Amino acid sequence: MAHFASATEYVSLTERKNTKVACIPITSGDGIIGDFCETCALILREFADVDAFVTEMTDVAGLNEAILKKADMVFMADDNACLCRNLNTGATSDNGYATGRGFASLLYLGAGEKIDDEVLILGAGKVGASAWHFLAERGVALRWYDLLEEKNAHGMDPGLLEKTWSRRDWRFIVDATTAPALIDACHVRPGAQISAPGIPFGLTEAALQKSEMVFRDELPTGIMVMFCEGMKNGRC
Ligand code: 2YJ
């Protein structure tokens, strides 16, 4: 899925095992979040089989430590952005856009690469907009909604803004909002497929029960698409 989402080629296990990835704690803004960096490193070790570690130092000193330890790639996040950068090639990936592509891919692949009904994108931030563009490129019929409406279109077609989305049910939904329990059973058609990267989780228990397929996680999909995008354009 992550290769499909990032349009990248498979990287051999040998190469991945020799790839060093530093996760750098960043103290600005709201500061260090629990074990955010440890979780990123764990995801990268478990799913990408790379040599991932958390730097002992934070911020600029952490970046310097990553360089001195010959990291091939760094991951770091503050309140505004969560980025990965390949220090050898310059390839960079933004978690918001990567997460949107990842969850759009899950929906698309889950539907057997033929989505034959409209997909409703809820939330027009980086995640929702990137899911929109990923699916639009594949000819999928789309509708979208965001609380800020046209002011937050991010390249999505204002003509396809669905102000009354909550008055009907949908077969396909991408929930990229921050609204809890936004999607209830009445919005979900039996057999629905839903991709739900939004935090917190946006489905009620009844909506969850009525859906056939729900894709959900809070970090691994985005981190893995970022990793693949960071490995783009040649070896690490
Ligand atoms: O290093 C740390 O532990 C913290 N500075 C991690 C902060 C993590 N923050 C995020 O991932 C934000 N969701 C970044 C993107 C926000 C864009 N709305």
C-alpha cells in the first residue's frame, strides 16, 4: 500500500536493513509528546526493517547528532509540520499529505481499484486535500465538505462542495476531520468502506457496526508512506 500511495518501487530488505533513520525530538511549541519519536522509530523498525533510533539530543543538536551518526534519513515534528527528509538525496515528505495518500490508497485498493460510487471527503486540510487529489487522478467521482467551506478548498473543486452531506448516506467516505462522532449510522450505507485518518476517530459505534470495511490508525500508515517517499529517487 505505501509503495502504491507514494508511487515508489520496492526497496530490498538488505538495503532497508542498512538504512539508518534518526527520529529527532522537537521541543518547540507544545514540546515533546510522550513517546512520539519512540513510536515513529518502532513503526520504522517493525514495518520498514530499517535501523531506526531516537536521538539523545533534541532540536538542532539532535539534527547534528543524526548527521554525525551518519543517518540516511531524519523524521521530526513540531506543532505545524511532521516531516521526513532523506539526507542523501534531499527527498522530503510531509506527514499530512502522505497520510492522505495512504488512506486514499487503502480505500482504492480495498475497493479492488474500481470505486464505482462517489467518495465523500470530510475535512479539507492537508490529509483530506491530498486524499482528494490522489483519488481525482484515478478518475474517482468526488464530493467534499469542510467547516470553512470554500475558504479551505486547497485545490478541491468548489463546485463539488457538498454542504448537505449529512442528509444522506454514503458508500465511500474519507474522514480527515478532527471531529469526534461526526459520522453516524444514518450517513453510512450498508456495505460502506471508510478510511478514517482523522484524530480523534470520527465514527460512532453504530456507524462502525454498519460499515463493511474501515481503515484506521493514528500514525503507522502516514509514517510508512513518508518513508517510501523519502526513499524516492534512488537508494538511500
Ligand atoms: O518531538 C515531539 O515529540 C513533538 N514535537 C512531536 C509533535 C508531533 N506533532 C504532530 O505530529 C503534529 N500533528 C504535526 C502536524 C500538525 C499539522 N496540523
